[in-house]
Amino acid sequence: MEGQSKSDFVFYFPITTRWMDNDMFGHVNNVNYYSYFDTIINQFLIEQAGFVPQKSKQIGFIVKSSCNYISSVSYPQKLVGAFRVDRIGNSSVDYAVGIFKENEEVASAVGCLTHVFVDRDSHKPTAIKGNLREAMLSAVVST
């Protein structure tokens, strides 16, 4: 995951760091990166797939996640969150999310997360299809 550049991703979203994001060591605490990841993923789903978190019949559960921290960031730095899809299955999808300092090309952190899409009521896995699948396909990096 080290050495991930912005060109390794497809969609980009601004992130505003907050005063409270810094820990006693003067950098953004690791727990906040996961908040950034969640925001970036959901912003992608809402903007690109028409996902409506409060009403969609399908919802996504994060079932696996990891983060490689490469260089620290701190408030008041402006950041860019970068998003791509690494794999689409029947009901699950693997994402990569990069955190970049504004105007830098190499990621400060890269998260890898797996979403399983389930029926809102039964919590049983359901196929990713329609606008959701199309949006995810648009976020796959061509190699």
C-alpha cells in the first residue's frame, strides 16, 4: 500500500480536519482515519449511486477493514480523500481509500475495507445490482 498515488484512485473528495482530530502527539489520531474512510465511502455511494442511507432497501455493513499509515497528518491541514473499488462480488465489495495531504501525490494513509450489502430488514446478503453496481464498476481502476 505504500507509494499509492492519486492516479491509483478514481473519485476524490475534500476532507476538513478538525481541531479535535489531533491527539496529544499533535497529529490526527488513528481512529479519525476510519471516520474519514466511512465518510468518503458513503459520499461516493450517495453521489454516484443514488444511495439514500435512511431509505434504501439495501444497506452496507463493513465486515473487514485495515489501514496502512504512511505519514502523519494534523489539523489544520486540508486533505483529499480518494476512492476506488478493488473487487465487486455478488453481495460484497472491496474498497481502497487514500488520504492525501492537499497538493501531495503520495498517500499519507490507505485503508482497505469490505462492505457486504444486506436487506435492511432481514440483514441477509443481497446482490449488488442496478445503479449501485454501475457506480461501483465506474470506480474500478483499469490496469
